[in-house]
Amino acid sequence: MDFQNKVVIVTGASGGIGASAAILFASQSAKLVLVGRNETTLKEVAGKCEGIKGFKPLAIAADLTNDEDVKRIIVETIEHFDRIDVIVNNAGVGIRGCLRDGVHLLDRAMAINVRSAYLLTSLATPYLVKSKGNVVNVSSTAGIKPIKGVDYLPYCVSKAALDQFTKCVALELGTEGVRVNSVNPGGTKTAFAEAAGFNKEQTGQLYQEYSKTYPLRKMATSEEVADVILYLASDRASSITGAIFVIDNGELLT
């Protein structure tokens, strides 16, 4: 799966699944555009990517809820590389809350998990059509089945919307040679739970519970999810579009 001379934008690239995907794309000779809010960790990931094959990524510190920042990603990418082949819409946030907690939580979840991907993809569309490129959205099993035992209503709703965005855009752009797919991880060993408000002890307990209840009795790693992202972005998946690829150790079966 060689990505030589292909320009790949990865959002949320400063850690977790995004960082693992960036490193994997670097190993396949991709020209990378790494986007994240944490400039320090973003530079660290960029350094790791450059160390693999010597290709220096374009690192862009940006807030994806800021429309001007999203526009700047496209502008700087085209100025630097003059093309876009792949977008990995990985940036996202776990928003906890119930219906009674207020609509502001939904607004935040939709802004980060859906609207930013919508805007970035729409701005990149002319370049994706030109390159016959593709989009991989990183969603969640929470978009398919509610998370049991944890109040994650805003997050679940936003990921369900992202899945429908995947299908609709795949249908819209398919005749122009652009593929759009989604990767939907279940519980994955990243800093996601802590970012959503769990402390380390609670996170450890949550991961233990997942490992006991999933049919395969384990959780996925960010590297395993990155493998699926890379495959869907590659020419080997040239006949796949509008697909929702689940990697969840059997979570949806329970």
C-alpha cells in the first residue's frame, strides 16, 4: 500500500488514533499534513513521521471549530503540496451528558465531531475530484448502538450523524471518482476516556470491564484502527465506498 506522492491530511494527529495513522502513512511514503490543537505534541508526532523515511510533514496547529482555521488547512496544504489525495477526519471529542443536561453539549459535540469534518471535506472536494482521492471518517460504534452504562448522548448522536454524512457524501461524489468511508472503533486503548472526563482509576476500571465483556476479551489498539484507515485510503479498497467498517472486538454483538 504505497502512498508515494500522495498528500494525506490527518486531523487530530497529535495523539491516539490520529498519531498512529500518521506514523503508518509515513511508513508508506505519504506526504503528510498533520492537524491538531496541541502544537507541542503535534511537532513530536511530525518528528516521528519524518524519522521514518525522511519526509517532513506539514504540521498545522488549528482549532477545527474555527472556520478560518479550517480554511487555512486547505490553503496551506495546496500552497505546500499543490494537491490533496486523502483526508482522514479523525479529530473528535467524547462529550458526556444526558438529555436534561442541556443542548449546549450537543452543540459542542456536533461542532467538533461533525461540522468540522463537513467543512473540511467540502473545501477539499475540488482537489479530491481532481486527484480521484478519498475520505476516511473516524466514527464510533456509538453511532450505531448507544453506549450502555455511561451517559454519552451528545457523543452518540454526533457519531450517528457522521456515519450518515459518510454515506451521503459517498453517494454525491462517487460518480466523480471520490470514495468516502468510515472506520467505527469500539473501545480502544487511547486517552479518549480521560479526555471525556474519567480519571485514571475510572478509565482503568472501564477498560477492565470492556476486556471482560467483549466477545474477544480484549480492546483494540490505536495501531489496529490505523491499519483499517490505511487500507480504506489505499488503492486496494478502490471498490469500497459508503462503507461503515467496524473494529470493536465484537462489542456490537453484546
